[in-house]
Amino acid sequence: MFEAKFEDGGLFKKIVEAIKELVKNVNLEANGTGISLQAMDTSHVALVALQLNEKGFKKYRCEKSLTMGLSIENLQKILKCSGNDDQITLRTQDEEPTTLSFTFESKNRISEFQLNLMSLDQEQLGVPDTEYSSVVRMPSNEFTKICRELGNINEAIGIETSKEGIKFYVKGDIGEGQVSVKINDTEKPEERVECEVDEPVNLSFAVRYFNLFNKASALSSQVILSMSQDQPLVIEYIIEEMGSLKLYLAPKIND
Amino acid sequence: FFDQDYIQQYYQAQ
């Protein structure tokens, strides 16, 4: 039997909202340590990896590892029947379940839904723990704003790191521009900007994907950008007390 | 703009 109860069901809705434009059908993996999901985006350029640890749930039980194939679109239809303040419980009864049950619980109402599961042939990629040469932490809303602004000028956005901070730049047909974000250690953790730079990087990415990733900014006030030259970048949103959502994107390799 | 399947190939090759 598998059972996972979110005290804050709104959080689960935000996670689904964050990935719905990137992935269509996904395998949700559950085991004794928690729930995870790994999927390539529909254009096979980005990788989405979600980890939710069992300790973050109000109740968690998983006796045997399970793979649950879900349509994100259908999952969203079911989640629309829940309130933002509901507690949400996911449950399966059988060893090889064909449906995933949802219970939405508020003060005044309990709703039950069953979502039909699918069998999906998706391979898991092995993403190693990598030491990145530049790691930047900054407010997620600031990153969203910069991507939106610079994305108006060109489809590619450059990122350059140094000990002083991080610089975003664009060059387009209409002109060019840059935004530098300075390091600060304000007392408000959500406004902090930190750069750990062992080796500076200068990379270029499709801003369209950043704009899709930024839907996840509702999950965390800070975003972590981990980069090494000519390697995929990782954009990470820490989901407080539960885990994280990591988004991997390939850099533009040739100029 | 980008190599399709770059990420897939990159992480498989690790």
C-alpha cells in the first residue's frame, strides 16, 4: 500500500503547475524514501527532476516501490476539484495499481477521485552529483523578471559569472544589453544574492526554457543556478522541508 | 538552436 498526505495540498498543486508546460506524461516513482519524478521535456532539450522526501509529508507509507504513469493534463483536471487550502492524500491499494486515488480534505468537505494510470516506457537517466564551478543563489522573482525583460530582445540569454556577481546579457537584431546582479548579504534570506565562483563561466541558453522554468518560482523565494563551462546548467528550487525541483538545460554549444 | 537529445546523451554518457 502507498499513501502520501500533503498537509499543504496547495504545494502539490504548485508543483504540478510548475511542470505542466514542460512535460506531458510522467512516471511518478514512490519508494520508502519518498516520491520522485524524472522526465525529459517534450522537445528533449530539458530534464525535469522532482524529489519529495517522506519526512516532508504529514503521513507517508510505501511498502513496495511503485511506478505510477500519469498524464499531467488529467492530473490537473482532478486537482482543479481541490481547494488551495485542502490537505491532499495520494493512495493506491494494489501492488500493481491501475488507478491513483486522491482525497481532498477541508474543514467542511471530503472529496475522493480516482485517476487512471498509464504504462509509460521512460528510461531513467543517471544524473551524477556534480561539483559546479559557479553556483549562484538569487531571488527567484528577480531571475524571472530578468528573463522576461531580456527575452524581449533576443531568444538567447548569456550568463557570465565572476567573484563580483552574475551578469545576464543579450545581443539581438534591435541592439544589446546587460543586467548585473550584485552580491548582497541582507538579513532577509529571500533577497540574498550569493555567488560561489571557483571558475567563472560564460554560457548561452534559450530564454524560452527559462521562462517555462520560472513557473516554479512560486515554490521558492530563491533560485539556485549551478553552472560549469559547456555543461548543462541546473536551476533548482528548494521546496521547503520536502525536497527540490531541479531543471536541467543544455547550453548553446557553438557560437 | 540546440542539439535535440543533448541532455539525454550527456547524462547517459556520464
